[in-house]
Amino acid sequence: MEGKGLTKLHVNSLPTLTWNFLKINDAKVEERIDLNGRCQSLIHNIPNGIIIGNAGCEGCSGCDNVNGFDIRSINGGMGREAGDFFDKACEDSLVIRAKKGVKVKEALCISYALKDTDSTAIKQVIVAEENSELTVVMDYSSGVSDGGFFGVQTKLYIGKGARINLVKIELLGRSFLHFDDIGAVCDDTGSLNTIQMELGGGKSYVGSNIFLKGYKSNYKGDTAYLCIEDQQLDMNYYIGHEGKKTSCDLTVKGALRDNAVKSFRGTIDLKKGAKGAKGQELEETLLLSEKVKNNTLPVILCDEDDVEGSHGASIGRLSGDILFYMQSRGLSEKDAEILMTKAKINSVRNLITDDKSIGKIQHYMEDAFSRL
Amino acid sequence: MEKERTEVNDVDRSMYDFRYSDKDSYKVNEGLTEDIVLTISKEKHDPEWMKDFRLKSLEVYNKLKLPDWGPDISGLNMDDIVTYVRPNTKMSASWEEVPKDIKDTFERLGIPQAERSSLAGVGAQYDSELVYHNVKKEVSEQGVIYTDMESALTGEYEQMVKDHFMKLVPPSDHKFAALHGAVWSGGSFVYVPPGVKVEIPLQSYFRLNAPGAGQFEHTLIIVSEGADLHFIEGCSAPKYNVANLHAGCVELYVGKNARLRYSTIENWSKNMYNLNTKRAICEEGGSIEWISGSFGSHVSYLYPSSILKGDDSHAEFTGITFAGKGQNLDTGAKMVHVGKRSSSYINTKSISKAGGISTYRSSVTVLPSAEDSKASVSCASLMLDDISRSDTVPAMDIRTDKADIGHEAKIGRISDDAIFYLMSRGIPEDDAKAMIVSGFADPVSKELPLEYAVEMNNLIQLEMKGAIG
């Protein structure tokens, strides 16, 4: 992995372009990335029934193939150039698999601990075979002032009647460049639930490409973010409905403070033939400083009549009524802002069931708020 | 079992699809060259600055690229477009003096009747030139100026035109703004003095008769401090087998505490590329209201924009788009908040059927200076069959914390639940369907003057058949 440098990438491209003056059609990564492969990973817990690595499972001819389905055909949400970057940077993928019919409630937890100047990219493949269920919780962390690069690509295949719960917690230092590239395919009645906590990093690029291929397959995504100081967060979600009666529900909530910059692109693509499909997305952004910049672009593409698509966005400061209510109860304006920020982020955090992960998030947020 | 659907007829265009020979007209050659631009400038009796402006615009046009977003316009070949067609008549203030075939055209479109019954003034453009312009005496006595652009440019209002012409929409804005700057002709100039409230609307009607021609009219409206105006724009053309182009430009200056309502019923023929640019700027306390109905054209790029420069300025955009067979209509609005406490509201509806493509595209930009501003966007799309397409692409670029922005959008077909609800209250099924579809278009039609609401309802002839799907 060492020495595989990079100077420029176009990532998080919209599936349909709009005015160039908005500068939201894609994002440009212009930092040089020199990978050194340094990163400490720790798998805390491997529940019974979950197989890790290319363990020669039945029906598997390597980590690129699951019962005839080519994992390489799954595209990540960050786009082709990011995909090429991961392919060049990583020779192997970490494969996590639940075999047919195996349902595991206990979470598999992976921690990636990075230090200053660490620069690493990893690839993961998570497979839930027919009627199986698994939960994977992963966090990436470093010291608050550390810098470096951490990129993770996660490809998921959700088989018939299967379910994957994926939790990603990003707590990297303020000088880290971070890529999080997710690509998923859901077969008939397959379910994917994602919880993403984008709290750290200096510049973070997050892309999700969820393809609801099978009948009644569904996706539920909840993302919370906190951008303070000079943090920049660029998100691109694409949910493609191809199967009949597929459904998705994407909620993205967070707060911007100081000089933070955030872009959110969320596309629901109701393709021809996806009769009975329903897609909805919601974004809530709390703006807490005069120099913040927020870009929001919720897109619906509709090529089928027997569908329902909707999106909503609410962007703004704390309402005068809420502020007045809190101040009348003795809270300062700053305390009120912190309380409401916590409320937004915790509404997503509370969906996580792993106590250790919750503790890490809590610790990170208390530290961040103590320095405001 | 395949569900049945509500049948909604295409827009009835029969009243617009008639044509007259253009053999007596003067035309420049097809294509776009410096010689053609100079010929138009000479024909229009341009002052020197305008001639230079046209030539600079042509330079900009040649440098700019076609948009890399939006509907395909590869079927539009500028080498085939005639940019200036002058009908064989001069502008008149009397219908009696207008040549018979042109007069018949506007009679069939109902323009003279509308003037008599409900308008304060009318301008009628046929191909590249105004053929009729008249304003009621009591309105002109208030100091309101309503004239054709050429008269304004070459007469006593030249300086006012020079101060405002393509200052809001500079030729560098996009390729078709540059094209407009180079070859514009026709259009209207309106000036409303301070404090004057024009009680009944003014109207301009644009008719493109010549095949393979472009229409590039320029509308410049200045509403002074405390003044009030409703301006209506209508446009249509007969259908030909060759591409026609409309690349007009509308610039609206709304003064302090002034109000302007700009209503458009666009019903170009389905061989038309409608690449029109409309922009308004509002000073302190000023208000712009756009009412827009887009029914015609083969391809449309249409996004009226409002620059809310002054504190407490306000903009509203209410629009409906109906995309039928062979149509790709990309419509929406842009709002730019600059002034404090500025506010904007976008409310759009779109209907797609018979393979039509309707795209709602918008942007709301709130600059750091726009403290305490508010913006709200609501868009709804109705899909009437599974061979059509409807997309929404709304962007919000917010650069201050002191703003409140709300957005909501929905796409789908007529809800079974809504039909059931109405039927459970005793309303027959067909009536229930009719209520829902006409209710969908209601936010736009209720904003139009009565005569135009009737026209719009004629345009969307809703015919309910069978059960709802």
C-alpha cells in the first residue's frame, strides 16, 4: 500500500447534473494522499455464526463472488474514481459473512485506531446470505489534533430475506482526510439499515449507493453529523429503486458551527418497473454560526407512475420560541444551542444498541462541546 | 390486474395551430455571423453603443459552451435558424391598420377582445417585430410609458434603456443570453413612475409565424418606488417540422416598496426550443410575483430568477408545467437573498403524460448579508402514466445562520385514498377524480386574472375516464 499517492479525485457526483454555479455537481479532492498502511484495527467480538475473512465458505469462490453474484459489480456512492482509488490501494478485502439462515443479534464490533500521520485505505465486504441477519458496528478514531488519511470502502450484499445492520462511527482528528464509500445491493425482501455518525475528521467525503434490486427490499438510513471549527463534510446518497414495492427512508440530521462547510446530496431514483415503490428523505440542519456554509440538494428521479416519492428539508437557526423557552429556564444561548445540537445528534445515536460505541460518541461530543 | 388510470387529454393546441404565409416578410440569412448581427443592428436603427453591444455579445456567444446539464438541445442547429424576420408592416396603434392576416391571427388568439375588456395596454409582436402597440389614455396620463423596445431605444428613453439593458442578465450569463444580446429584436419597454398604481394589467403577446425562425424579444420593465403593476405575457406559434427557437430576455426592476406581478402563459408549438431568461431585482420592500404556466415547446429551459437585493424585499413564484408527448420541459425558479429580512416562496406543480418529461429545477441562495431571511419551497409532481418522467432537482445554498429555509416535494400519481375519501362523502368517482386533478392546478389558475384562468383551464382539458389506478 505504501507510496500509492494521489493528487486529484472527482467524487460524490450527482446522477443528474444541475447548474454549475452551485458547485454541487460533484466534489473535488485535491489533497495528496501518500498511503503508509499504518492503522491499528481491533475486532472486539466475533459472534457465533459470523465468518470473517475469506474462509472458504460454501458457495463462495473468493470474496468477489457470492452465490454467483459479483461483488465487484457493486458501485460505491463516492463514484468510479474513488472506486479505482480503493482498488489500487487495497489488494484484499476484509470479508464478513453470515451464512444462509444464520441470524445473529449480537454485534460484530471493529475499531480502527489511527495516530498522527497514519494513512490507510481498507476495503470490506459484508454479506448476509439468504434469510440471515448480522450487525456490524465499526468506529474510526484518533487524537483530536491528529492528521492523516483514512479511507474505508464497504460493499454489502443482502440476500433474499436477509438483513444487515451497519453502524459507522467516525471520530477522527480535525486534520484527517476521510473517505467512506458504501455500496449495497438488496435482493428480494432484503433489508439494509445504516446508522452513520459523522462527527470527526477535517475533510470527510461520504458516499452511499444503495441499490434496491429485489422485490420488497428496503433501506433505512439515519445519519447524524457535527461540523465545527473548520470541518468540511461532503455527503452523497443515492438510493435506486428497481424492484417492485421497494422502500427507503433516509434521515440526515446535524449542526454546523464556526467555519464549517457541509454539502448534502440525496437522490431517490424510482426506476421504470419499480411499481409500488416508496422513497422518502428528510434533512434537518441547525446553523449556529454566521460563517457556516450549507448546501442541500434532495433529488427525486421518477420514471414510473405507480410510486410515491417525497423529500423535505429544514435548514436554519434555533427558533426564537425555543430559545426564549430555554432562556426563561435559565439556560444561556450557548447552552441552548449545545442542548439542541445534542438532541439532533442523539436522536440518531439512540438507535445504536452497543454500549461501548455509545460511550465513545458521548465522550467525543463532551470533549468537542467543552472546547466551544 | 393492470390498474386503469385517469385519462387527461393533451393540451388542446388547435386554437394556436394555424399559420399564414411569410413570403412577404423580410428575413436575414440563416445562421449567426457578424454580418447578420450588423444587418439586424442596421435594420433596428441601433445607436452606436447598441451595435457595439451586439458585437461583443456575439464574441461571448462564440466563447461559451452549451449547458452540460438539462434537456438535450442537440436538435437545435443555429446554422438553420433565421434570427430576424420582419413582417411587411410597420407598428401601429390601431388594429385597423394592421395587415389582415396578422390581424386575423391576433383576433383568433383573442387579443383585441382582451384589450377591450380587461387590459390597460397591449403590445402584439409578430415574428421579430411589434405590429401593434397601444395603451389606454388614462394610463398614459398617469405617466406610464408602455412602448416597443425600438422606440424606447431610439427615442427619449435611450439613456434609461442604456442604464438597464442586459445589466441584470449580462451576455456572459449563459450562451443563449449572449445570443440574445447579439440578435435581439422586438419586445416591450415599460416604465411606471413613482407611486403610480396601474389598476388593470398590461399585456404583450408574442406570436412566431415563420418556420425555422428565432424570436429574441427583450422585455424591460421599470417599476419605480411605491408603484404597482401587473404585466401579462402570452406566447404561441404554429407547429412546423423544423426547429424554432425562442431566446427572449425579461429584465424587471422593482423599486423601493414597489410591486410587480409578471404572469406568463407559454404555449409555444412543440417544435420550439424555449431557452428564455427572466430575471427581477427588488429594492427595499419591493415585491415580485411570478405566475407561470408552461404548456408548449419541445424543449424548455425556464427559471425566472429573483434577486432580493433590498431589505424586506419579497419574491413569490407560482408555476405549473404540463409536459405531454414529445416534450421535455425543464422549469423552475431561482431565488437569491441579499437583503435583510428578505423572503421568498416557490410553489410549483407539474404534470407529465404520454411520454412527456417534466423536471422541476430550482435554487435558493442565501448570502451572508441576508440576515433574518426566510425561504420556502414546495413542489409537487403528478405522473399520469408509466411512460412519462418527472424529476425534481432543488438546491439550497445557505451561507448564514440567520435564515430559515423549508423545502418539501412530492412525486406520485393520484392517490387511491383521496378518491376513496371523496367517494365516501358521496361524491361520484368521476367527479372526485376531476376535483383532484383540477385542484392540483388550482394554486396557479386562481392567481391569474379571470380571462387567463379560463384560458389555462382550456389548455388543460381534463377528461376523466374509467377508474383511477
